[in-house]
Amino acid sequence: MKRFSLSRSERITKTTDFKRIFKTAQFYNGKALKLGVSRNDLGVSRIGVSLRKHVFKLAVSRNRLRRCVKEIFRLSKEKLVKGCDLIVIPRAAAAGLKYEELSSGFLALAKKAGVTKD
């Protein structure tokens, strides 16, 4: 059975990386998510989630969205091309959505951005 883990090298953690990606990324808008895509030279796709406190006031909702987005990326990373940095910015409408709705929204934005293997 193939393991679908999310290693540290597949996460964007440094502030300098976030700033660089925000400057160079092409953004795609959906109903509940906003997806920023930037190419990297690492040979592996990475994910970063940016949430704002004034949009999601409760830490519980911020952490749930962050976990859901990372899980969606973890399960669908085999469908994505290698060498992309993805920044996901959930909108206020994402707070009440179920996991399946978030997943379909993410995959639709990834396909729109051209980072899926078709």
C-alpha cells in the first residue's frame, strides 16, 4: 500500500518563502478558496495555508480549515504536478463548508490553474 504522508519538505513554513510566493504567484479565485500558484526548483510541490484572524475569529475554525486543506493536498498530491508552491487562502464562506465541498473546490481551482496531471 502506498503511503500518503505530508513531510516537512512539502510544507511552506518560512515567512520569507510565503512573502516570495505572494509576490510571484498567479492567483485563482473560487467560492470558498483562493489559490496562489508559483513554480519552484525543488522538484516537489509544497503547500501553505494563510488564514486571517479577523475573518476566522475562533482558533478552532482556523485550525480545522488548516487541517482540512492540508489533508486535501496530502490525498491529492499524486494528481498534482511536481515543482509548484501552492498557497491556499480560505474565504469566510469556507467556515461552514464540509470537507467534501472544500475538496472539490480545491481540485477545481488546481485544474483551473493547470497544476493537475490530466
